[in-house]
Amino acid sequence: MPLTIFDLPVEMINKIVEELDTFSRFNLQKVSKAFRIIVDRLKPSLKTLDFYFNTDESINLMFDKFSVVTYRKEGNSCSVAYKNHKKSIIGVDHIEIALADLARSLKNPKLQLERLGLFSDTKDSNFLKKCISELSISQLHVKKLIWKTHKIDEIPRILTIFQPGTLEYIELRNEPKTREDLLKIVNLEQIKRARNLKFFELGTKIRVPNGNRFKIHKNELDSEDIVRLRDFLLSTAHFKSCLLTANQFNFTSSQIERILRSDNRCLTFTINRTQLIIEKV
């Protein structure tokens, strides 16, 4: 019987696999259960992972900002392409293949990602349900999460997948449109324990340097920004005040007072040329 790689000492096999880059390890996992076990017991080399569902329904899975795998539907087949290599799988949904590969990349319990990006340009709720189902494998250890989705109501379910306290930066590329949506998000433990939050459409980055105040800086702040920030502050018991800095304030003190004291919800504010502090009474 001819010899195989598994006839080598375990230490030597581990040494060979350790020399592989992230994408090569990913491919090796798919060869057999034996190779998957070998890869999983090593310290993961993967640091960043980005998943894009594009407007043309193609999907990109990007490893460490360099290696990109593209999945497409071609008739009744699924094509999987990487660099100059391409293969077709007959009778398989390209979304299911892509999501399975995403889940496989995240299943290693030792994995500690610097960044995970999830970008969806589709309003297809079935895709989001499949994505959540595949990701609900165990609580993920990720420092930075960037999430874009047209289904805002799915954000709380996605955030519960991540270990509270590991997420240091959370960026939501689609801002909650209602106070109810905002309330569901900001009261999650993952949000409370993050150091930095960013609502992309609002254009603000919210820094949380201590337990109950967040900070925001923009080039310009207008009255609509104050309305949104008022709702954010009042939607959570965790934050007691916020510090806003801007190069230009496009509102008056009377406008701020009217916004902050609407509906008998009393908030106080202090303003100077470049800073605005809003606090709960």
C-alpha cells in the first residue's frame, strides 16, 4: 500500500500546515474530515473576513483583504472562482455554498478575528435568514464588526451571535429608521460593552471611553442630528450623557432646547463654540 501524508509524524504534518496561508488552509479543510481536524487544532491564521452579497446576486468571500472567492449562479449550476481557477457545481444554490463556506471559516472555536464585514445589497429576507442560521454556530470572538443590511430588524439577531465584551467597534452601514428599531439595538449587551459605535448614514462615530458617556465628532451638526442623538440617548439606560464636537453648529440654542425637551422628556445641555454636552436630568 502506497504511503500517504498521514504516515508522517503528527508534528511534521502540523508543521507543513502551519506554513500554509489562510486561503490554503481554508481549501485544505474542505478536502477531508481528517484535514479539517488538523487545521482546527492549530492556531487560526485568519485575521479579517468580509462577505459581500452584491446587487447582481453574486457573492464575494474575502480572506485577509486579499484572497477573494466569487460565487455566481449560472443556469442550474453554481460557479466558484478564485484568481484564474473556476469550477462549476451542478444543481447547487450558489448562496448555500457561499454561506456554508462562510460558516466553515468561522467555526474554529480558537478563532479571534480582528474584523468581520457583512455587506448585503439585497432586500431578500430569505438570504438574511439563511445567513443568520449559518452564523448561529457559537458565539463569535470578533473585535470589529461592520454590518450593512436593508433589513434593520435583523440587526439585533445578528449582534447576539457575538461574545459580549469582544466587540470593540461596531459600524452599522444602515441606520435604524424608527425609535423602536434603535431601542432593540442599543440595549443589547454587545452594544453597551463596545468602545466605539458608528451609524454610517448619520456620519458619526460614537466613542465610549467610560461607562456612561459617548462622544461624537462631525464637521457639521444640524438640528436633525440632534433629534437622532436625542432618541439614541433616551433609548438606552446605559448612556447618561454625550459630548458632541463639531467645526460648525447649524442650529440655535432655542432650537436645541425645543428638541431636547419635547414630550416632557427633560434633557439639559451646555454649549460653547465647538462643544455641545447633552445630559439626562
